[in-house]
Amino acid sequence: MSTNPSVFRFHGGLHLDGRKTESLTRPLQHASLPSELIIRVSQHIGEPNIAAVKVGDYVSRGQLLAESSELVSAPVHAPTSGTISAIEERPVAHPSGKSALCFILIPDGKDTRYEYDQGWCNTHDLQPSDLLRLIRAAGIVGLGGATFPTEAKLTRANQQKINTLIINGAECEPYITCDDILMQTHAAEVIRGVQLLQTILQPQQTLIGIEDNKPLAIKAMQQALQQSALPHTSIKSIPTLYPSGGEKQLIKLLTGHEVHSTQLSFEIGVFCQNVGTCFAITEAVDHCQPLTSRIVTVTGPGVKNPGNWVTRLGTPVSHLIELAGGYSVQQPKLVMGGPMMGLNLSSDQIPVVKATNTILVLDHLDQPTAQECVRCGQCAEVCPAQLLPQQLYWYSKTRQFELAEQYHLFDCIECGCCAAVCPSHIPLVQHYRFAKSEIWEQRRKTYNADRSRKRHEFREARLLKQKQQDEEKRRLKREALAAKAAEQQKAQAADSSATPTIDAVQAALDRVKARKKAQLVEPKNTSNLTPDQQRQIDEANSRRKNINQDKS
Amino acid sequence: MLVLIAVLTLSFIAGSFGLILGYAAIRFRVEGNPIVDQVDAILPQTQCGQCGFAGCRPYAEAIANGEAPINQCPPGGDATIVALDDLLDVEVLSLNAEHGEHNEVPLVAFIDEMNCIGCTLCIQACPVDAILGSAKHMHTIIADECTGCELCLPPCPVDCIDMIPVKQTLADWKWSPPETLSGQTSS
């Protein structure tokens, strides 16, 4: 239960100018409600949500707005009470600048809470399965930025034996202070969340990693930890080095273990969770409050009064900028997240989502023009994933994506260290992102082609089977007909042999013959014949006689 | 004597290897032509027949047997031609315009349900069973399964099928390549 200075090291990393004091000069404030909230329907990584309310519905704070029955998903709840005025596409925080489906909620100002049934959250009964259900129902996702549904992560991790629970309070990126101020002001709740995670995972030890540039947070957390008297739990102060807050980097720092390229952290018995997520779990379990707000840092040289605000999800960025005193520069450049990994925002009408830790307002600066790579190798020295950024760059640029993959492109965490040190100012991360999305596109195409092939082959097989069946049917019918005909013939034959009429027929035939013979006796018109005619008649008669003789 | 031993030894070795090879040739015989599978894996599986063959597999067989050039697949475009060239090491040709043009934006068929008379002709034409419906009932396209082959268009007696571009979503959005460095070409 003490600050342990003995930590391990990860490869590379950068000492960056923290710039955290600006937003820490003011205490944590509660952001007022904007005139409209824009709540994105899906705010997690995984299967998309389906709306559970209609336009015109009145909702209370914490009421379910959208959910999905899929395994990897997290529902979304109303951040305040009010009326859903529309469900429409609005610009969201995404590198494409595209729109996504959002609820538009007009707050009524009452902020009434939705009363869940008893049993939705039950503070007395803390079975792991109940906790998991509640964490899912409360829409909790990883608040460090990945927004992977926490319940799905816990469920998968629980299938393995978890030895070490790591709580991530590193917050290594410059400007961001939301986790720092959360630990300073709500340390007890964070520790309570850690306790709840321990109940679920039953780890042998719990390590809380906090960068040593947050002495106040470390102190507050230590006090809260002492009061809670959690067993086998310690707070570790880690050296300030970007990106120590990356999951694999933090695991290396605290345990000395490396997570293999193909592994997930819990496969080596380690489970990582952010301090903000721990706080959200406490809110859900102890206060029946789904995830409807989070702390957002509004900072940067482009705002007048930087600070931290407890913000309802769906609050437009412009509202937060207003609370921070407005823009202080002519051409503000808005970033959601930190300067290294943040997303550029196309407008300030974009809403806060679960992943939003920071709104960073920078002065618009022209990017220096990229020069040719000089193969200095500095990028490889700072890469925390121990990759060869220069090789990846060449392969991405020349579209040799297979080679880029062989050089472990997908182990790149896009931390931006390589681009930050590049003396040629090459936008390396952009090259990697481009290569990754091209590879994904190729995989999607292959997947679709395989499906089409299967469907086509199935159709061919089905048609062939149908043809064979038809053929078989026709053959059976033909055979049946033939059998029937044969039977009829047989029956006829049997019939005719059974009756004595055969003699009668013979007798009738004989009678006809006799009559014909009798008719032959007297030829007509035989007077006055020339000798020639008489000869012809004689010949004919003799021929007829011969024929009759032959017949008989 | 020494020569005889050497000849006998070598004959024995040669004979036994011959037997092993002969057995292996029967035991591990490869059914069909593996090149066909590899070519088929590269083709886009649109099953449109624009190449002049009755689907992707027959075209793959023709390519593998050297009966057809590799530039007859408009849906695959240049990417498919380059991939086939990598596999077969034949001359890279540009797409044969006789067979159609490559469309960058993927298309999907859409049935105007107001006009559909439920004749089932398009269902019979669809190579991947992506049309749902029955006689005298409205038909519809299963958009996820449609390969955009356009084979359903000609049989439709009321011309109620349109090809529409697939809308890009956030899930399949792609990063664009960073602008190439000042004036230089990629090497």
C-alpha cells in the first residue's frame, strides 16, 4: 500500500511537454445544460445500437434510449430529462467528418431521474453476475478512449484466471487532466470501483499506475486506499513518459510482462481498466446512475479559461467552449482528445460522447512540408511497440501492404511518437492509418467474395439437385407407364386365351374366303374379245390362281 | 565384383525410390487443378458473366488452361489483373473494354416495389440468390448479398430494377493516402 518506485521500462517513448497545469488551475465544475443535447445512438466499439424511443417521447435522466442484443455492445441513456425532438444524422467525431444517427434531446430543465425498478441496482447483493449485468445495463464502456464495452471485456477476461488487475491512471498525453482531477476529487469512488472489479475478477494483486506528474492525485488515491483497506492493492507512481498509458506499455511498466502481438492482455492474466471506468461502475452500482456524464477537459492555447467540467453526454463542443470563456484565437483548430492521438473536429457542433476526454483548442498552424525520409532511424528508437516505422512507411507509401503486415503494421498503436521525432516531418501515422484501412477494405472484399462464391455454389448445387430430382421423377413416371402398359397387354393376352372365340373367328374367315372364291366364277364383259385381250385375261387369271394357291 | 555391388546397390536405391514416388503419386494425388482455385480466389465473385463465361469459376478454369486472357473482368478492374499477373506471371494487359468498364463505386440492385409485378424472372436470374419473393408477390433485394452483377435487369418485364451506388458508412470509410511529398513520386 505504498508508492513503489521500482517499475520496469518499456521500449522507446517520448518526454513531452505536459501542459497540464493550465486546466488544473480551476476546480472541477459542473457544466450547465445546453439548449439541445445531441446523443449519438452508438457510442461504443462493437455492434450498433437500435433506438428504443420515438420522436416526441418524454424521457428522464438515465432512461434507456438505445441498445443492442449483441454480445459486444453498450446501451445509451438519456443524459437529462426532456423531449426527443428528432432522431437524425448529425456530424459526429469521426476522421471522415461524416454524420451518424443521433437523438436530439430538448432538456426541460427539471433534470428528473428515471426510477429503475428495485433489483436493477442492488447495493446489498454483490454477486459477480449481478455486477456484470448492471455494468452492461448502465452502458459502461472503457473511458480511456477505446470505448470497448466493459461488460464484454470483463466476461471474456473472466474465462481466464486473472492474476493482476491494473488500474490505468497514467494519463500520459499532454493537456489532458480529466483523470487527474477525477482522482483528486473522487478518489474514494474510484477505489470503490476498483473493489467492485476485484469482486468480479478475484485478482491476486491490484496495481494502480499513476504518472509521477500527478502528485495530488497520487496522494488522494493513497488516502482513499488506506481508508478502504483493500487487500493486495498498491499505487505505483510511474515515470512520466509518453505513452505509458497505452495498455501494453502500462502492463510492461507495472509487471515486466510483455503482451505478445497476437495476444490480448488477459491471456497473460492481466486485466486493465481506466480510473474513469471505475468511477462509472461505482455510480451505476451505488447510485443507480447509468453512464450519462463524464469529466471533459477543455484546454489549449485557443480557449480563454481552460478547466475541467462534469459534462452531460451529447453536449455540443461549442457549449463547452462558451463555458471556458470562448475562443482566444482567430483560427481555432479543434481536437477531440490529446495532441498526439486526438481526432480533428470539423465543427464545434459535434457532441461529446463517452470517449471524449478532452476538447483541445489549438491555434491553427500550417503543418511543415514533409521532406524525403533520410533514414535517420529516430522513429525506431522511440517506437513503444518496437516496430520499424521507417520500413512500415516505405511499404505503406508504395502500397506493399502485405509486407507492411509482415512488419506488424497492426501492432502500431498510432501513438504518434515516430511522427513527432521525424526530422523530415513525414505524417507517418497517416500513412499507417491509410495502409490499415486499405488492408481492412481488402479483407472485407475477400470476405464478401467468399460469401458470394458460397452462395453461387450453393445455388448451382441446388439447381443441379432439382434437375436430378425432376429427371428421377420423369424416369419413375416413364417406368410406371411402361409397367402399366405391359400389364394391360398381359391382361389382354390372358383374356383372349381364356375364351373359345378363336374357332369362330377362323370359321368367319373361311366363310369370307369361300364367298370370294364363288365370286370369281363368272367373269363379265368377256364377249367379243380380241385374242390379245383374251391372252391378258388368261395371264391375269393364272397369276391370281397362283397367288390363291400360295395363300392357301 | 565391386562394380556389381555398386550397380546392384544403386539399382536397389533407384528402385525403392521409384516405388515410393509411385505410391506417393497415387496416395497424394491432387484432385482438380489447384491453379483454378487460386485464380478463382482472386476473381471478385460477382458472377456477372461479363467475361463471357457462365460465372467466375468457369472463367478461372479458362484462365488456368490458358484459353482466356486475364483482362476480361470489369468488376475486378486493374487490381484483379495485377493480382492475376502476380500469380500467373503473364503479360499485364489493360482491361478489355469489350467486356465492360470498371466501376469504382460498387453498385447494388434496388427493386421499385411499387412497380414490381411478382413475375419471379429476376429471382431465376440472380446468381447468388439475393432476391426474395414469390409468384405474384412483391420481390426485394437482400442488399448485403447483392454482388451488383446486373443480371436481373434484362429479364424484368416492367423495368423496375435500378442499380444504385452503395452508400458508404462510417464502418467502411477509408483513410485517404497522405498527400505525396512535395512534388516527388513514390518510388
